[in-house]
Amino acid sequence: MSQPEPTRPDVSGDDSTQQTDIVRDRQTLEAEMEVLREENRRLRDSYAHAKRATFRRTAVGFFAVGGLSLIAAFLFPALQTIFVAFAGTGVFAGIVTFYLTPERFVSASVSDTVFDTLADVEQHLVSELELQTETVYVPMASRPETNARLFVPQHVEYAVPDPEQLGELFVTSGAEAEQGISLPPTGDRLYTEFEQTMSGEFGSDPDAIATQLTAALSEQFELVEDTTIEIDDENRTASIAIDNPAFGDIHQLDHPVVSLLAVGFATGLDRPVTVDTRDDDRFSGVVTVSWDTLEQPSAQSDGVAARERETTPAPENS
């Protein structure tokens, strides 16, 4: 008597059920992601609308001050000149505020996140190449498209490369002591914007340079709340204490506040500078810019050539 053959379980139904569940889960996730995207867009639009409304209310306030001052000028003839001046100022401020309201607002957290990512990438590059922690900002007078470059040397005993060699990321030509990487500083374009809006000439001595740069940090760019300057002419250093800087920890590589100070000093003094940051109980941090031992490569070569000419005897006339 023949035995009945065992029957295999029908797994096709289970497979189709699992695939259906996967498709359903994927569709659910896509729907949830679309809801989140729409919510983010709505929040961004609401934030921008709130900021624009704030500017609009400020403009209306200026117009109100101007209108009330104009009315007061007719009610108090003795003070008519003063009230007319107030009226003109209020109306002018209202027009400027109304028409210069930004159309797009970027929150501070977004800016911090973008810079943190950039700083992490640069720091990872420095670590992978086993470079030094020293950062040298070199003025680029020969390259009008940039004010300075950030040079990170490979060796402890290093020499500053010629500015022409700093146009590339990897500095491998020349002497071994000049090897490292060259990066565009974050403060380079900030310095360009500062220079374009600056009234008068940029200073050439450390005191004037520090005063102008710290004013730009706190008043023009609003990257810090307050600063305190200390110049040490003997050691050729400038220490700038920083209160509540933007973009977080100033110890990060090429922090915008530190970078603007370094680029400004390198450009104003027309020589390479190094920077160091330290903590302080009284401030958020202290940035020290030093121009003690670094010289421009061209100046070094000129000095060597001059010394060679002095020590080389002149040929005798036959």
C-alpha cells in the first residue's frame, strides 16, 4: 500500500504577505516624511513671517514717531526746529527699515551646524595627515583675489612657504620644512566685506588694527558681544578677550572670530601671523595673535641675499 507523499507548506502566501507589509511600511514612512517636510516648510515660513512682521512693526513705530514729531512742531513753535528734525529722522528710519527688511532668515542654529561640519572636516584632514596644531595666516598681496591663506605645517620646525605656493591645497614643493596644507580662511571674505564698508584707511600698527577689527566683530558682524584688547609690543602679540562669541567654541580650527582677527592682522602688518586661543574665567575665551618670529619668505630671501653680498669680497680689478 503506497504512502501518501508529504505536502510542502505553501510559503508563497507568506512571502507575498511579507512583501505587502514591507511595501505598506515604506509607504507609511514616505507619507510621514512628507508630513515632516511640510511641517518644516510651514515652520520656516512662520519664522520668516514673524521676523518680517517684527521689522514692519519697527518701521511703523518710526513712522509714528515722525508723525507725532511733525504734529508737535506745529503745536510748539518755539521748538519747531527740533521737532522737525525728529520728524525727518523718524520718517527716514521708517522707510529704510521697511524697504530693507530681509526676505530670508537663517537661524543661528543652522549657521552653527554648517560651521561645525566644516570645522570637523578640516580637523579630520589635519589629523589624518598628522599635521601640527600650529596655524599660520599668510598675507597674499600677490594674489588680489584673496587676502590671506591658512597654512598648517607638517613639521614642528617649519618655514613659511612662498605665497605663490599657497594657492594649492597640498604644499609639497620647495623645502621639506615648508610642506603642509593651505586652506582658505573663513575670515577672508569677512575681512573683504569689512574692508568694503570701512570708513578711512585700515590701520598699519597693532593698536589701530585691533581696534578696527574688534569694532567690526561686535558692531558690524555682531559675532561677539564685547571685546577687550591688550597689546604687548615687546613680545609682538595682541590678546583679544572675547565675550559670548557666535559659532560656539573658539578653540575650533579657523573659527570665524579668530580667523577674521588673524586675516586682519596678517594683512595690516603685511606679514604672517600665528594664533592661539585659551580659556579665561572672566571671558568666553582669549585670542592671541603673534607676529614675533615669522617673516615673509621674500623678506627672508632678500635679507639672506643682502648678507651674502656684504660677506662676499668684491672681485679685484685686473
